[in-house]
Amino acid sequence: MNRRQMLRAALAPALLVGLGTACSEPQPDTGSVDVVDPGKIPPTPAPSPTPSLPAGPLTGAPVSAAPLAGRQAVAVPLRVSPSTTPAGLDAADLVYAEFAESDTLHLTAVFHSRDAKKIGPVAEIRPVDIRSVGVLHPVVGYAGGPTGFLTQFEKSGLAGVTPDDGDAIDDGYTSTAALLKAAPKGGQPPTPPLDHATDGAALAARDLVPATELSVTVSGGPPMVWRYDQQKSLWVGKVGTATVTAASVIVLTMEYRTLDVRNPSPRSLPSANVFGEGAVVAVSGPSSAKGRWRKPGQGMVCTLADSGGDLLHPQPGNAWVVYAPTTAKVTVK
């Protein structure tokens, strides 16, 4: 081998190394960064589910804050004439309506899931208030009443607040906050009075019909007409001069009797007999159903069943329960 051949043989490995380095991808300088195998990257943790809020016992709908579900209810009787502008009804979860004397309504408004800053005008206590809300365990704000009615209230075991008890009722009006503050400690939440629909269940298992209007006509009483607002999915009516809405309106037909009271002033009052049983007509959502109601006594919930005996399931939301005399005309269109 001559000198030129010996030099070529010595340079060949160096050229191969140089060419290999020149043709390969430049390697990044990772420094102190840890390189992780993509196959071992832990999955992104799923977001924690939003805690579901409990349903209000009077509405069947989730409350705005969990503590509300466990607090005591507030009940207030109101007397409403065609010229009265009642306050607070828009916040009531449940309203019972009795046809009273002189073209008026005696309402029992029950508040639980929402607060009302002004409720009134507060009326006297009547037997219908005691018999309607006894199972709900509310504190009742009322403006006195005939001696016999006051005795019935005392025997009922319900907590009561009157204008004589501090300033919870002032100039005929009150609020949920004022009544709860004045109530005895240890009040319990209400028993659910209705079997509300869940998962989109229908109002009734049978004889369900579409409905857009409900009217209750009573001789000598104020007209009561409810119409369905499809956009809001609510029934809209008028009480006094106020427009009111409800997810459900339930009409219970029952006997009325006349009560003669002596103290503090002699007079005769119509009174709905809410214990017993009778016909029921209910509207909820765009539907109506008929059936029977039954309430054996003070401590019992009023059950509502369709024509086959299965429970009615009003849609979640506030409700009005109308006590219609047997002579009333109840019409659904």
C-alpha cells in the first residue's frame, strides 16, 4: 500500500461519522425537563358534579339554597275583595282559597321556599286556616278573630303570631322574616301535601285532557278564571286587582256550612268543610284531570286521585287549592 492509499484508509471512518452527524435531526437540549411517555400521561380529572339542591316539600322543585328545605313554613290568612291589592302572593308556595261573605275570598297563603318582604292585608283566623295547614306545621300570622275560632287555634297546637306579639305584624302587613323571627324555636319543616310529578310524569294515569282555561263560578262570589300561558308554562289568574300565577290549580268541591259567631261581634260566616271527600278537578301544565279528594282529619294530608284511584301528580311549582261549594260551576276548556 502506497502513501496515498494509506491516507485514504485513515480518513474514511471520520468522513462517515461526519456525514452521519450532518444528515441526522438535531437533538433538543432538554436540560432539566422530564420527558414523559405519552402513553403514561394521567387522564385529566373529571370536574366535580354540582351538588344537587333538595326539593322544597311544598313545591317539589329544587330550593335556591339547601337550608330552605328544612326550615319552618309561614302561613298568613288574607281577605281579598275585588278592589283589594293583596301583597306577597307571588312568593307563596301554596294558597288555599275559600269563598267568603260579601263577594270576598278568604285566602290562606303558605310560604316556605321563598321569602316575601310584604304580606297582607293580614286577616282574622278562621277554621279553614287551621284545618288546611295543620299538617304543614307553620307559624301562623293572623289578626285575631272570633272567640270560638281563637279557642280552636289554641287547641290545634299551631304556633301563632298576632299584632299583640311585638312588631311582627304592623299596620295590617307582615313578612316571612318577621314571622319566623317571632316564632318559637324548634319549628319543623312542612309535610309534602302533594305528590308532585317527577321525570316529566303526567298529571294523571287516565282520562287526561288538554286544557287552556279553568273557571269556578259561585253565586254571590267573585269570579275566578285561570288561563294557561304556554310560553311561561303557568296558569294565570286574577285575585282582587293582583295578577297571580300557578304551576297547578286544584279545585276541591265540598259542602259549605254557615257559622254563627257572637264575640266580638255577632255575624254569620260561610265555612268550607275541608274534612271528608268529594270531586276534584285539577289543571297542571297544559292538561286537566278529574278524580276524587279525601282528607279524613286535621293531621292527615288531603289525597288526590284520578278516576281509577291512582294519585294525581301536579307539576313541580307553586299551587292554588280552591274550595268550591257543591253549588259552584267548575268548567275546563
